[in-house]
Amino acid sequence: MKPHRSTSAFSDLADLALDRTRSRPAASSPPKSSDSLPEQIARRIRQRIEKGVWSKGERLPSSRELSELLGVNRATVLESYRILQTSGWIESGVGRGSFVAGASAIPRAQPSLWPATARDSSLRSGAPAALPATSVRLSKAVAHSTLLPVDEIRKAFDEAFEELGGALLEYPPPAGHEPLRKELMQRLQGRGIDSKKSEILIVNGSQQGIDLVARFLLGNDGGVVCERPTYSGAIDVFRAYRRRLFAVPIDQDGMLTDELEKVVRRHRLRLIYTIPDHHNPAGVRMSEARRRHLLAIAREHQIAVLEDDWLSELRDRNSLPALKTLDDTGHVLHLGTFSKVLSPGLRLGWLIVPKEAFEGLVTLKCNSDLASNLPSQIVVARLLRNQFFDRHMERVRAEYARLRQLADECIDAWFPQQARPLRPHHGMVLWIPLPADVDVERLIESASLKGVEITGGAQFDPLRQALPGFRISYASAAEGELRSALRVLGELLHSTLRHPPRSSSPAMV
């Protein structure tokens, strides 16, 4: 076996960070690359193997050595090595390191049967991972099972079948069950969304809504800009369509719209994707001044805005008006869902769209699945009509507020000062930013071994880098579980950040 090549021999890889700017051409030029940083590193190594610069059996630097040389997170290098190993360019073994594969193992270029999007390992699977039964799952932004109105939903299904019989099983209209659309439009009109200028389309949860808008607006050219961090499901959709994706930082007042304006002036964009309220993953709320600035930018540059109002039903008297209520020029598409407050399994959401875009989106919806599930639509329409939903939402708002207060008190008592959430935060999730040198993947692994599941920043990064931080979903656990899980995380963070754990206890809620 050949000896370890000195890391100085890999110094020509050290300019990889520049690729991230090189691959962002001017608006007049077609994009040269949308590869992630792990893919760029893997491509550079593969090219050297192809040219014979690195020969069979030659040992590569360890992931830690190469991450230090390139100035990137270790997880980025590990992903690069995984890409190379999966495609047969290198061989790795526990305790042995990574080596250039034998000549017979190196794959020859072959035309692929499947398009790149089908083979892209960077696209996240939405399927839940198999976790130990004892784990406290703070990684999923869903309500705890005790908040799902099982009995009321069962009763509504029984009544609907008794009243409608076989008609309940027929094809629904592509745009959605008319009584449900009317109920929703009345509710939204009460929040200031003008139904005279808009139409409503029922979709299979907010995920389908994002996909339909992306297909509708990004099919030919142009890019999309969103917050950093942002909802991982939206990142998956935009990446799948291979469109240029730009990101704007956030703070406690939401998207930095001054930075948004700079991006918009430099690049040709078709869509601004934003979560102004109950931001996912940060939980912050965009200020009214920034909402108006964002809309002014969209109007000036003729860019559509997709407002993801995923927790719209949590709005109360202290909430700011939705972007759509401020939209008098038809630039905003407003997206909502019942998944987080009623039931994720019903798979129902809605899109409020300008009338000019309605027929095009209905056509795409029809091409995709003909229509959304009719029994679910009828059941939700009944729950909205009989006032049960409003009573249910009072309970949900109170429970989320109680758990949010508990989470904040536990964090203040047990987390180090360098690991505090952006505040104020709202909804059901919060974001813990961390120092740039923290190995978030190692922290996640350590937490998982102790029975606590959290979601690392990389999933929420449109730039597909190792974003330093993690999300906690405090509404997905019972009170006792949440308290114990946050104590475990606090101990791990103190250890990770090299500070002794404190012994204080949070106030009881």
C-alpha cells in the first residue's frame, strides 16, 4: 500500500471556496455550475485520479486534515468522500482511511438511463428515519399526537359517509371541493385577503403548493431567492428543478431586505420564497417595515412572491398582517396548510393566487394528481363550518405558547450563552445558532446516542453548506420529554463549547 500523500500535495484544492463565487455568473450569462461544495471537492479529486496524478492505492488525507486545509466543515469532506466511494473512485475502511481505488474498480464514463435529478444524492428524502422508540424527537415540526383531534375527525368522517354515501368517493373538482374553498376564502377574507382579486386552489399540503409554484414560474429560466436558513422541503423542490438558488440572511426581524435588494439587482430572478411569520426553522417574525420593503422590491423588479404561511391558523391579535393583505398589485401567492394544526395525514393545504395565475396552476395540479382527496376536503369543510376548528385552535395556541415558554426557561437555565435562540420567536420551532467552529454533525450524533433527535443547520441551508446551528421543534414532545431532552442538549452544548454545565433549574410552568 502506498504511503499517505502529504497534504501539501493537495494544496491546489484550497481555492475551492472561490468556486462558490465563480459559479455565480452575471445575470446575462447562463449558470456554469450548481454543484454543492462536496460535489466540487469530489469532482476535483476525481479529475486528478483520471489524469493519473493520484495513482492506484494512494492514500488520501483524513477528513479532518482535508477540512482544515480547505477551510470547510469536516462533514463537507466526509460527504465528498462518500460521493467518491459510492461511484467507485475511492475505497474506505474504518480505521484504514481512504485510498484511490484499483484501476479495475474505477468506473468508465457511461451514459445514464436516468436524469440527474433522479440520481442526486443531495436531495433529502422526506421519509422519517427509523429511530429508537425511546428517543425524544425534537427533529420534526409536527404537533404532539395528543394535540390531534382524533375523535372529532373520526366523527366528521362517519357523518360525511352517512350523509353522502358513495358520492364521497367520486372525483372532486381539480381546484378543490367548493364548500371548502368558500369556507377558506371567508376565513382569509376576515384576515384582510381580498377574494375579489384572488382565487383559492386546494393542494396536498404546502409541499405540493411549493412544487406547483416552482413548476409554474421556474420552468424556463430565472432563479429563486429565499432566506438562509429556510424550510428544507422548499430547498429540495428548488434544487430538483435545477434552478439557481440564492439566499439572504435573517435576524430577529426576518429577512434582511436590504441584502435581498442587492441580490435582486445582480441576478435575474422569477421568485422570492419567504416565511414571514413563525419562520421555519428560526421562529422569528418579519417586521412590518421589511414586509413593505420586500413587496416594493417585488413590484419594482416584477418578481413573484411565494408567502409560506405554514402556521397561519396560529395568528392572533398581536400578529402582523400577512404579506398578501398588503399586495395590491397581484405579486403574492399565499400558501397555507392544515398539517401542523389539525392533521398531517389529511394532506390538505391551500394556495391563494392572483386570478391571472389561477388557470395555469389548476392545469398543473390536474396534470399532477387530478385533484386532492375528496373525503378529507369534505371532513375539513365540516370542521370549519361547525366551529369545532376555532375551539380546537384555541387549545393549540395555548399549548404551543406553554411549551414555548417552557423551552425558553429550560434553555436559559441549561444552555451556554453562546447557544441561545433568536428572539422573539413564535410558532412551534426555534433556531439555536452556534459558533462557526462547532461540529454540528458530531453534536447531532452525540444527542442521538443520548436519545434526543434534533435537526442540523445543513438541511436548512439553500447554499448546501454546514450552517452552524440546529432547530428544535418544541411542540412535538410532551412536557416531561421536552424538559429532559433540553437538559441533555444543554449538557452536550456545555461540553462541546468547553464550558462547565450550570446546576440551576428552570422555573416550573
